[in-house]
Amino acid sequence: MSWEVVIGLETHTQLQTRSKIFSGAAIAFGAAPNRQACAVDIALPGVLPVLNREAVVCAIKFGLAVGANIAPRSIFARKNYFYPDLPKGYQISQFETPVVSGGGLTVHVGEAEKFVHLTRAHLEEDAGKSLHEDFHGKTGIDLNRAGTPLLEIVTEPDMCSSAEAVAYAKALHALVTWIGICDGNMQEGSFRCDANVSVRKPGAPLGTRREVKNLNSFRFLQQAIDYEIQWQINEIEEGRQIHQATVLFDPDTGETRAMRSKEDAHDYRYFPDPDLLPLEITAAWIDEVRSKLPELPQAMQQRLATDYALSAYDAATLTSTREIAAYFEAVVAAAGTANAKLCANWVMGELAARLNRDELEFSASPVSAPRLAGMILRIADGTLSSKLAKEVFESLWTDAASSADTVIEARGLRQVSDAASIEPIIDAVLAANTKSVEEFRSGKDKAFNALVGQVMKASKGKANPQQVHDLLRKKLG
Amino acid sequence: MLEASLKQLSAALAQKKISSVELTTLFLERIEQYNPTLNAFVTLDHERTLAAARAADVQLAKVGAGGTASSRTVANMGAAAAPLTGIPLAHKDIFCTAGWRTTCGSKMLANFVSPYDAHVVERFSNAGMVMLGKCNMDEFAMGSSNETSHFGPVKNPWDTTRVPGGSSGGSAAAVAARLTPAATGTDTGGSIRQPAALCGLTGLKPTYGVVSRYGMIAFASSLDQGGPMAKSAEDCALLLNAMAGFDPRDSTSLERPAEDYSRDLEKPLAGLKIGLPREFFGAGMDAGVRAAVEAALAEYRKLGATTVEVGLPNSNLSVPAYYVIAPAEASSNLSRFDGVRYGHRAPDYADLNDMYAKSRAQGFGAEVKRRILIGTYVLSHGYYDAYYLKAQKIRRLIAADFAAAFKECDVILGPTTPSPAFKFGAKAADPVQMYLSDIYTIAVNLAGLPGMSIPCGFDNALPVGLQIVGPWFGEAKMLNVAHQYQLLTDWHHRMPSGLGKS
């Protein structure tokens, strides 16, 4: 009998503010331990939190981007528990009234489209880090991360496979980086997921869930969910019950293991933080943020597909990051809408591959959008063949001073398209390859291609391939 | 000099009749003489204090030589205010002071030196005041008798077998014994007003949000408020001018135009409407206290004030509501004292939980532990609605009671405490009896209102306090009401016998 899988994700996104959520300390990654922790962050006696407005702007942006409700009044609460890297003995978070509720994301899983509903997104502070190595039986505490602003984004249990969960996580990752609220760096922990997983027989009530914590790559997310699903199914099929638990995923073994069970779950004693006033967000503030929000990826995808007659796949790829989209739009602006498909092919093909090989971002491309557009115009008007275009692109890549036209001129790469110039070459090739001609006439189509190749070679690649094809047919026909 | 007002001290300093070093030395010598008996100060540092006095003298000399006026002005101080440069002051040991030990009356912080100054401390040092030392207090401000201090109880200068009140008992005893011209205190449920009453001085708790809590070690964040303790209302007004004002580091600090709290001191009281809550004049008040308060009311009527009975029907719920809300906030506020980063850490422990348990068991006293347990309990899953939420509802009802009462009167008067100073140990064994000594003051904190206590007579040779409660932001009115009474009476000039004058 088959099993149904139910997955909900909680994602901690680290917000791209200049300072911490409740103090003025910087949040740059990689500083020496405790060098980015001020009196507030280490919770000295007498210090008080002050909310960073930038963090609120990030939450508003997110709420707008997912079509959620932005609470006119939300409350910061204290989540009380003892841990050495939690300096106050409580985390300031939002409990009963989060800043963002509802909304959702459309995600693509293969050909299928799915809408994942969001329960809520709330602002909170990150904890510090406990360092267990290098201290010989002791634990070191680094409070640089303490107080880093987080937006915790919680979905409804809408996903039913690891593939859907990963698709959602990728879509969310693309969105938060697109609207500029998170740098998306998963290695540094700027974007990390907790997965709530349960299984049930179709039609049965929800099964008991286990929460896999702190998954900081899409691959781990998929592996952890897949392992967890199989583990739960095995447990039930072998007659055991699933107990609610928090589990950790071990990337080395690919397995999950229980960290704590429900029995020793904390009573966090949430209550409104008396040091902070309720967070009030006016309609005017929301409007101000909305006016500065970039065009959102989904809207842009539709626009690209409609305006430039691109496939849904192309439009989705070109809007996978804001940088690609901006680059593509700049190329089209210079090369003309009529050449949009050609632009898309070059941006997603040759350029993306080359950038990827050299580990460069689109914004750092050695070939600027206008230079690429210049080359595309020469392809479109027949001056350049696709083959020679690759050669021109190579020059554009290595020589920043060059343009498509200067390269074509300097190297004589102009495509030859007049029959008077091509016919003598064909005649010479036919005369020198009587064997291939015979084979073609006896029905071997392959021989025709060999002859085309010989002509192209003899023209040093400059002959218009289509014309070579047509003339050859005529002569052999 | 011991009886001089801050204004008089300021004039004497400006006119070079005395230097700040001389004035400071006078008080340091009195502290040397009487503190061993009274235990009002927990930390003294003559060198630092005298260095500050010398710096003040340099400032005063510049002004005398025609220096810039700006060095004499205090931030947010009105034109009528007297400069405070060179005048000594003592701080309750709940305010963080850079370079000075800040203990909060606890073993937990017995060796803690803050790297920064509290906002209030910063304000007074910017004003040129000279810190004499840090005053003893109930541990983490939890107490009404100063018996919970890790550093031993403070003695009441009027009768050293009796408590000075709490939690600002060290500050109160120090001012009462004239070991300092003035001191800071904090008031969460009466911790300025109750010891002011028991020691015969003038103390003021401002409207919640008027004085920044930054650097003031939190007991119950939604109730805590710092304020001045001095001999007179006039002195308190000057001190409040220096203390009050918006501080962006405290989100509950109110952004309001600067006020000169002494502006209305001299206004006549004719036509003043005094509200007398019937709930504050019922059973439970000592006869001697009642007599002193009634006599004070008679003085006010002579000044042209009228009295009207008002009702605060929910005031009987204030002590229970307070003992839910304050411990709840405290249980969370005190979580940071975990032995990890600073403060007491047990010398031996088996693992992390053992370190927490031992450090906190050793570092906190019995009353603090009791309140952490109460607070933890009322916030627990399943009890939150029944206790914490209900207490918050009561709190709103109490505030509404006051709002209604202030439609009928300008200020509310009554006793500060039901009885004068009690003997050491008299209530120590029964926490509820101890909690009831704040029965008249607690409602004011729950409502966020300003309140004062001024001396209004004696009961068996022990001072009695008259409580004045103003409407929100009614500090100037309250001070006016207090000052006019102090022009007519001399209770606030009475000094405990047995303490020599110099």
C-alpha cells in the first residue's frame, strides 16, 4: 500500500541589513570571535534592545512579494530558554502576532506547477555560536552572530515530495535574493531550512511529524527528506510508532538522528517583550516600500514570455536571478525586440557557460550587454555565421577594447553570401572529391554533408552555410 | 552645608564660598563616620570621587573667569534651573557605572564592573555632579526593607533597629542621614516612595518613559522607573531636570519636548482639587499615619485646596496583579545571569546544566529565587492565560480607574505606606506581609503614573510619608503641590537625632 508524504518548511533567512536587529553592531560574516558583539549583544546588565527599521523594511518587502498580509501591529515576544550562546537567556522573536501572514509562492516541479501557501513570516534575532573544537574540554562562545536579523518563513504542510520541497526552497531562495533582503549564501548560513516531515496512508489524518533542523544546502534538504520519509515508513511498517522529535541530518552518513524528543521539549514561556513597543506599520510605510520594490520575478517571466515571444522555460531561466534578467534586458534593449530569442540563446548558452566556467557573475561579465548585442546584430543581418560568431565572442571575451565589427573587419570573418564567390569553390571541391559525389548519387546522404564540410573548410568557414547547401543541391541534383 | 538645598549649594559653589572638593570631602567624612552603622553605601572610591570633584572645580573656575555658559548648562535643563556642577550625589547600585562596581545588591554581581554608564549616570556626570559612591539596595530591587541585600541590611537613621524601606533603602538612609545631598533611586512597586516615607525624605517616581532605563539593571521592565531622592521637592525638580529626557537606546523612553520641572513650584494652590481615594483611607492604616496624613490635608485646605473623594475600585487587585507581572518579567530579565559571560560562576560543576543550577543557586538570594519561581510558574504553558493575561487585564482596569479619578481632581493624595518603619525581621518571615507594605504605591506603577512621597509628620518618632500621585506627565504639578506644602512645614528639614551636624 502506498504512502502519502506531508512536508512543511521553515526557512531562516538572514536579512541584509547593515547592523543587527536590536543593536548597532555590524553583521559582516567572518570577523574574529566576539569582535562584532556590543554590550547589547552580550546582554550586559542594563542594556536594552532597539528595533532596526531596515529589518522591518525587509519583512514588508517580503510580505509584498508573496502577496501576504502585513500586520499593522505586531508584537515582539521573548522565547525563554537557557543556552550558552543565547546571552539574554531568551530570544526576541514574534509569537502570536507575526509581521507577515498568508501569501504563497508558485513553484515548478518538472512540468507541474504548484502553489505553496505560507503560514507566516516573523522577525527574530539569531543566537551566537558554540565552538566545541580547539578548547580542550571546554566550549567557546562566539557572539558575533547573536542579534543578526532573521526572517523565519513558515509554509503550510503543502509539499508532498522532496522534489517539491527543493523546488519551493529554490523558488524562495530566488525570491529573497531577487528582492534583496538576503544574500542567499547557504554555506555561511544566510539561508537555512528546517523540514517538518510526516507520512500517512492516503485519506488518513496527518501522521506524527519529525523536524529535521538546519539544512543548509538544497542537496542536503533533498537527502534528509528522502531519508526521513523512508525511515518513517519503515518504522510504521515494522509496527513501531513515530514520536514527535527534532532530528539532525548528518551529511556524512546521509542519515537523520534524534536530537530531542517531545518529552524534553522546552516550555519557552513566551510573553510580549516589555522592552519593545508593538511594531506599527502604516499603510504609508507599506506604500513607500512598494514603490521601491523591483519588478518581481513571476511578473517579469510573464512579461518576457509575452513581449518577446519566449518559451516559459526561457523566461523562467532568464529570471532566475535579478542579474541575469537585468543583463538580458540590456542586451535586448540594444539588439532589438525582434532578436530577443537570439539574445536569450546567447545569454543562456555561450555567455552563461563561459561565466560559469570562470566563476563570474553576470554583473562581472567581460562581455558587456551592448557588446554582445553588437555581435547579435551581425548574426541577425547575416554578416556573421553562427560558427564564426563563436570566434568573435571569444575575441570579445578576451579583448575588452574590441567590438564585433572590429573583430569581423580585422580577421575578415565576414560571411560570404554571393553565389558568384561560392560557386567556384564548390566546383573545385566537387572536382577533387569524385568519390563522395559517387556515393551521394548512389544514395548515401551522409556523403552530402561531407561535401558541405569540404566547401566550408575551403571557404575558411566564411561561406554562408545555407547558401552552400542550396548551391550544392542544385549542382548535384 | 548639610541642610543646604541644591540651589544653595550651587550658589555657594558659584560664589566660591566652598569648593567642590571641600563639599565632597565633607560628605565623604560623614560617610566614613556613619556608614559603618548605617550600611547605606556598598562601594566607595575616594580617589575617583575626589578626582571628579577636582574636575568640577576646574569647570566652576572657568565659569567664574567668564568661561562659556554652556559648560554650566545641563542637557534639557530650563533657564530657571540651577546648575548642578560640583554637587555630590549617590547612585543606587542598580545603575551601571563605568569603572565602578555595580552589584545590584547581589552576590551574583558582587564583582561586576560595568564597562559603560547608565543613561542617568551619564546625565548627572555631564551635569558635573560628583559621584560619592554606590548605595545599598534590596537584591535586584526585590524587597521593601533592604533585608534582601547580599551586603547586609541598611539601618534606618531614625532608629537603627528598624528597616529603611526598600528597595532604594541605601539611597534613602544616605539622604536622611545627610551622607549625601541627594541620591538616585528606582521604583518598580514603590521602591523610591516607600523608603522615602520611612526615612523622612522626598522621593519622586516619574511617569513611565520619562527617565531612560538604559543601564538601569532591569527588575520588571514595564514597571521600573528611575527617579530622584532628596530632601525637598525643589531639589527633586532640579534633579529630574537632569535625569529626564528622550534616550534612543530605550525603546520605552518617550520623545517629548524638554520640560523644566521646577517651572510651577511657586504657583499658589488656591483652587487645587485633591482626590482622596476611599480605598486608601480604609482599614489597615496605622492611626499615627492616618493622623499625620489628615493633618497634611488640613494644611492643604488652608492653602485653598479642596478635597474630593474618588474611587479606585480595582486597587485591591493591584498587589496580586503586581506579584504576577513583576515576577514574570523578572524571571526572564534575570535569565542573563547565568555564569557564562560575567557574574558569579560556581567554582565546581559537572556539566552545563549543573553550572547553571549551581551558579544561580549560589548567586541569588532567597527572595530573588522566590520571584523567579513565581514568574516562571505564571508564564508556563497552561497557566499563562490564568495568571499573566488576567493580571494584564487588571492592570488596564487600574489605569482606567485612575483616568476616571483624574477627571474629578488634579492630584491624588494619601498615605505612602500603611505604617512607619518596622523592625528588622518583623515581616521577613512572611512575604505576603512584606508585599502589603507597598499596597498604596503599587497601583501607581501598574498605571505608569508619576508619584511622590513627602514627609508629613511622625508616628511614634518615626517619619510618615504623604503620597502625591499626579496624572500622566503631571510631574511639574506634583512638585508644585509638594513644594507649597514644604514652604509651610519643616518636616523635610527634620534630621534623625544622634547624627551630628557639621
